[in-house]
Amino acid sequence: MYANLELEMIKANVNKRMIANALHIHENSVLNKFSGKTPFTIAEAFETKKQFFPDLDLDYLFATE
């Protein structure tokens, strides 16, 4: 669902558990977000960018096409 985000996670050695911890949510919630079952909130997207990918564009990271 978020191919660019997943690619950048691999490059930066960031895993979904790390994102869950940064967002203070359960890892299963992050898995649901990556699978498209639930969306990332704007706040979660900004926090993910801030914590792990400050130099990348938010639109690029969370593109779904």
C-alpha cells in the first residue's frame, strides 16, 4: 500500500515495530495501516516523517499509487 514508505524503511533500517513505538500504538495497528485496513492519520504521518525521514517529502512517503 505504501511502497515508497516501505522502500525508505528498508534503506534506513527502520521496521514496523519502531514506527509503532514512535507513534505509541500497537504493532498490529501499524500492520493494519500498511495493509490499508486503517489509514494513517495526518498526525501519525507527520510524526513518522519527523522521527525517521525528515529529509523526505510527506507526499512521496505516503503515496498510495
